[in-house]
Amino acid sequence: MLRKLYDGVFNLARHRHATPALAVVSFAESSFFPIPPDVMLAPMILAKPEKAYFYAAVCTVASVLGGILGYAIGFYLTDVGLAIMRFLGHSDGLAQFRAWFEQWGLWVILIKGLTPIPYKLVTIASGLAAFSFPVFIAASVVTRGGRFFLEAWILKTWGPAMLAQVEKRLALWAGIGVVALVALIVVLKLL
């Protein structure tokens, strides 16, 4: 079963509609969708390493455009933005988000944009706090581009060797991945 799922992901990564799907997922993840684009980006780069930086650029542009939607949700649809933030476990309210951005501002976007923390939290909170839109866009380009291009470089450089190891011991690596994901979720909940 695990092998079938693994092969299915790589077949999807090679599909002729993979790039538009990657753009849609990147766009949506920055404002409302729960699944990060890395789930598609990594297999696409491993399937076609020569297109690694192209895929990173697609992710970056789509993510920044989706971030603009997230910012607009927070800025123009405050109640919807607060509801999404509550749903994601951040029920601190509008005053807390404004204080958060007043104190840390640009650093919130730069640090959280590079981490696996859902970027929609940053985009919606930026809009809720009425953070400077030009600074938000610039920071989003830097942080999302940095993340996706770094991922592309790592996978293009060491991906084929890693892929051979993963394919040899698929069950072991899947188990390690599940444990790492659970640990990450626990750590994020404790923060």
C-alpha cells in the first residue's frame, strides 16, 4: 500500500498538469488551504531535477499572490480573518495581533515565512494588524522565495542520492517521517 501511494505521488509529479496544480496549492496555502506546497514541490523536483528552480519560482509567485489574498481577508474581512485564526488555534483576537506586529513587525513575516508554520497565519494576521502592505509584499517575496529556492537547491543537489535511499527503505523512512511530523505538531502546539 505504501509503495502504491509513493508511486502515485511521483506519477502526479510527472503529470502534465502538475505545475498548474502546484501553483494552485501554493496560492491557496497562503490564505486558507491547510496543506503546504512542499508536498507537491519535493516530488516534482525529484522527478525532474532540471526544473527545480522553475518549480521554486512558481511556488514563490503563487504563494505571494495567495498571501495578498490572506492579507486582504485579514484587512477587509476582519471577522472572517479572526474566525480562520481561531480555527487554526490562534484565538488571541485583533488587539493581540496588532500588538504582535507592533512589537515584532517584519520579523514575524521573515521568521514564520521560512518555517513549516502555516503561512496563512502570517498573511491573515498581517492584514488584521494593518501591517505595511509594501513591506509585507517585500518580506513575503524574500521569505517564501528563500524557503522554496533553498528546498529546490537541496533536493536538486542531494535529492537523487536521498531518493535512492528512500526507495530502498521506504517503510523505515515513512515511519521516521510520521514520527517527525507528530513531534513537529506537538512542538508547535506547545509554542
